[in-house]
Amino acid sequence: MDYPSNVKLLLLQILLRRQQALAHQDKSLSLPQLLKEPIVDRESLQEFQSHKVVQLYSPGLCTVSLRTLKSMVSELFERGLPYKTEGPDEPITIIKLAEYYYSERIQEIQDVQMPRLREQMFQQLQG
């Protein structure tokens, strides 16, 4: 899945909110279980497709199918985290993945985008 980290993070945020809503609506669903095995439905798809971040950074995903979105989520979980979780049997959850992509996004902003903005501002002030 070669999409920007902010798009991956957005997908995980949408899924987290949706799992919370589903667990609240249907008491037979367990939120801890949904965080490990999220339900990806049409509502998640529509929110993802219509979000400004997706439209700006990955416009090709605005027309993605539900099946493709499910496979994107599966791929995120299969890739997992680049570091070991706390325990050997510690499951990967939406929250742990979101924390990882959040830190990756911050690093990207600090290392790439901020220096680029500083350079552009410097050039504007020079010119």
C-alpha cells in the first residue's frame, strides 16, 4: 500500500470512529474485538471517499470499491508494526496502527515539509 501516511492515518481514524459507533449501536459487538478485526462497511467507504485529504493526496482512491478498501485495511494489519509489540501475543489494533502512522506523519512533516516551507519562505523574502 503505497499511499501517503496521512491517507493511511485518516483511514484508521475513520475505522476507529466507525467501530466505536457500531459497538455503541449493537451491544452484541465487542469494541476490543472490533479494534482487532474491524468491520469495513459502506458508511466507512463513503466517509473515506469523500474526505478532503483523500481528494487532495490520493484522488484515485475517491472511486475505490468496498472490496478494495477492505483489502487496504487487511494489508495495513498484515504489514503490522515495524517494531515488536509489548507482549508476544499482543494483537495489532486500529489504535496501535494509528499511533504508528501518526508518529510517521509527524516525522514526515518535521523532516520533509517544514524544511521545504522554510526554504520557500526564505526564497520569498529574498526575492
